[in-house]
Amino acid sequence: MIYGRCAACKNQRRRCPPDCIFFPYFPPNDSQRFAFVHRIYGGSNVGKKLQQLPHYVREEAANNLYLEAKCRIQDPVYGCVGIISKLYQQIHDTQIELAKIQTQIAFHKLQNPQFQAEKSNFNVESNLNSLPPQSNNSMGQFQWPSQATNWFN
Ligand SMILES: [Zn+2]
């Protein structure tokens, strides 16, 4: 059991009421968690946002606010979008590498007569078709979830 003021009330140097909105999501033993969201969003804005949400999504919202604030502090320009963009680039690069390797395997099977029986099982063209579409913008295929609510309006 954790006693004392929550990290938010400690940070704001105020009494932590028994029904404190922050207490379940910003426990006293993790002061950095609140410090990050306070720095990016402002502590009172975070409290208002949590109040507006149903109880069952508050923990998830607090976790995401924390992660997004942490990313924004580490990368002030791109925030978490920078991480998403890097991961999309890795997927794209890996798909290209996979298609190249599959094409090489197909080529070597063709060169080696002992694999003649399997020749009909592959198609070089299908490997080339599995290459991802070229895009100058690595975020080109990125879609925000359509059901996501914009909590920050
Ligand atoms: Zn509190």
C-alpha cells in the first residue's frame, strides 16, 4: 500500500484529497511520471482530461499521456511520431530485404538442377511484386486509427 500525497499533489505542493483524480495514475513513488506530463501538457490540463474520461479508460489515457510527453521531451520536433516513422522505415527496409532474398533463393534454385522439380513452385515475378510501393514519404502509409478520439480539442 502506498501512502502519502500523489506525485501530482507533491509536485504542486498541495494537500492530496481522498478522491484525488491523479492518485491512481501518478503514485507518490514515481515523481518523474507526473513531471513529464506536467511539463508538456500542464498538470491541471491533465487533471481536466482525466475527469472528462470514463473511469475504465483513465489508466490507459494517463499511460499514453506519459509516453507521449516522454517522447516529446526526448524528441521536441517529432515526439512519438518520430518513433512511428522510424518503425515504418524499418518495415519498409525489411520488406525490400526479404523480397531480394526470396528472389536470390529462386535464382539459385534455378541454377541448381537438383531443384528442377521445385521449379514450378516459385515465381520470380511474385517476389518482385511483394516489394513495397516506393514512397518518398515514409509516413505515406501511416493512418491514425479512425475511431481514435482527439482528446486535445
Ligand atoms: Zn493527489
